[in-house]
Amino acid sequence: SIRLSGDKHNAILDDWQGSALVSYDIGKFTPYTGLRYGSADYIHTVNDLRDRQYVSEERRFDMVLGLDVPVGEKVWINVEGAVGGGKALATSLNFKF
């Protein structure tokens, strides 16, 4: 919180995400699919009076498709895409320790 002109201001980003996925090992590869949910709200309080503002009006459900590809005993590459309410493509290099 911060005080401006004698008023106490607080800000909260209320972000919710969840997913349900299924996968199946095919040799060394692991493809997966499922659904993902996401929402985000901005909550601003002035002197403890709350005002919730939607960062995005939609509560998004996306279909997710992904693939894990091993490149070593404890290292793998992940490629994941989403379509639906939002479109996204992500890659990562992962280490198991």
C-alpha cells in the first residue's frame, strides 16, 4: 500500500489459471492435450473501499496441444500451443534434478 494525498491506496492483481491435461508416451515422445482456463482482475482499494476492474472481460478457455521431446537423460524440450479465447505458442528447455 501507499499513501497519496492522505489516502491509503492498495492494488491487487487477481490472476487465476488452471488446466486439465492428458498425455501418452509414444516411444521417447510425450504428446498431450487438454483445456486451460485463465482470468485476471485488478482490484484497487482507496481507504479500504474496493473497486474491481476487469483486466480482460473474458474468462478464457483454451485448447492446449503440446509435446515433450527428450534431448538427454534429464533434459527435454517442451513445445506447447493454445487456441481458443487466446492464441499462444511457447517453448522451453527443462532440466530434471
